Amino acid sequence: MNPFANRARSISGPATDAFPVLPDDNTDLERIAIALYIETGGIVVVDTVAGETRTIAVADFSVLPVGIRRVRATGTTADGIHAMLLT
């Protein structure tokens, strides 16, 4: 039984899907992420849905609850990045 079947989707979660992110300076994510999950901490450079580029320090196993359209390779040292989706 799918516990999400009769549940309204909400931007506050939970995410309904996730995919690994390969940081890229020129390409947006295939879909807008409602958050990022980061396995290995460091710096993550992102383009937000508001159109800003932000540099954020994150710890191991962090969730970054920001709408993200791109994760940039330049400056990003964090690893194991996953986009959390609301499909």
C-alpha cells in the first residue's frame, strides 16, 4: 500500500523522489529541487529558484531546504549531493 496515494503534495515535504546531482556550471537540474541532501559536507554553490547564486557551507548528512535549480561545479566541494523532488 502506498501511504502517499491519498495525500496532498506539500512544498514542506516529504519529498516524493530524489536523484543524484552531478554539479555543473552550465546546466540546470532536470527538475527544480525542493531541497538538497548532502552526504559529505563542504561548500555547495547553488542557483536558487529566486535567481540568486549562493555559496553555503554544509555539514555531513545535511538537508538544505531551499528551492534549487542548479548546483555549480565551480566552488562546490561537498559530495554525495541528491536533489529532493516533489513530483
